[in-house]
Amino acid sequence: MRWAIDHTSRERLQDQIADCVRRGVATGELDVGEQLPPAAELGAALSVDRNTVLAAYRQLRDDGVLEFRRGRGARVASGGPDLSAVTEAARSLVATARLHGLGRNELIRIIKELT
């Protein structure tokens, strides 16, 4: 799985880490029951404090994505979310952009400005 965070982003680091896990689950890179790296190890790899990783893991646990088991660490608790609504919204957005003469790059620029 690709762990990518941007230290210069306005988005909190813990949210970026949580998004990496969510993306991994949604794309099938992370399977139900798969163990995530220990917080200290992942924190060192990403150059963030282990407490930041723990905060992301707790957020994911509270959302039902991860489960914690004593002595077993954090594991993926559930399959990926149903992305059909997002996919349908994206299709609609692309169609609307085309109607207004916007190409891919312009649409990507607009989305980046919004996030």
C-alpha cells in the first residue's frame, strides 16, 4: 500500500493517514483482517509523531474501518465503502464540465481548488 502524506498541506496529517487507509480499503489494497503497521513504525516512515498515527487509527476505529485487538495491533475491520454514489456524482460532474466546454485539466484544477 502506498502511504503518501503532504507535510505542506492544510489538511491535518492524521486525516491524510486515515485517507490513505480508507483509499487502500476502497481499492482492495487492504483486505479485511489485514494488519496495519504499528504506529511507531509508520510514524517513523512518514516522519510524523506516533501519536498522530494513533489518532488516525482511533478515528478509523470509531468509523468502523479498523479494529484494535490487544497484542494484535490494528486490523482492517470491514470492506471498503460503497463508492457507487461517488462514481455517479463524478460521472455527472464530468458530463456537466463537458457541456460547459471544460477539459480534464480544467476540471482537475477546479477540484484541487475545492479540496
